[in-house]
Amino acid sequence: MSGPAEEPFLAAVKPLVDAIGGEMLPPGEAGRDDVVLAWEGADVVAVRLPQLADSLDHILTAMERRQGRPLADLDRRTKQEVVRALEARGAFAVRHGVETVASALGVSRFTVYNYLNREKGT
């Protein structure tokens, strides 16, 4: 995928690609929706962005890792904070976003909507 000169670039980009749930591949394998990144004038890597629904799953998994336990095991206040963070990241614009988040938190859709409405009323 690259030569020695590009290794620092790839190392710098990899955490970002991993954080968004993307995939790095050789530039020659890029599809029309992939993003090709260049370094010093040469195409070095293509990044395949995840589908929005996959991104939400990836975000939930990352949040669970940060919390150190399943999101369903969090207390109510922390679940509300998770919902606020997810709303800020656009999680509820994704089709079935509320259902996906509710399932991860171990609550009903109604509860997620209550958490969202509580924020708007504050």
C-alpha cells in the first residue's frame, strides 16, 4: 500500500480512520465513494467510509469501551449523558437510530425520547 516515506503519514491517519470505522486500502482499489489521500503529491491510501448505520454501531462500541462496561449497565444520569453525546454526533439522524441506541442502553425508545426531550426543555 505504501513505501517507507509514507509510513508516518499512514500511522498518523490510521487512528482517525479507526475512530470513524473506516477501512484503509490501496489507492488503486478505491471506489467512487472512497476518499483517496495523497502525501507529497502521490496517492498513498484510499479510505472507505462506513455506512451511517455501521458508524453508529462503531460509536456505541467505542463509548462502551470508554465506559469500561456495557452501556446498559450505566446509571440513569450517565445514560442521559450518552444520549446527549450521541445526539451531538448526529446519531438520531440515522434510520433506526433511536431503536439502536435504546437497545444498547437497555431502555425503551420512549425513554430515549424522554432523555432527548428533557435536554430540549432545559
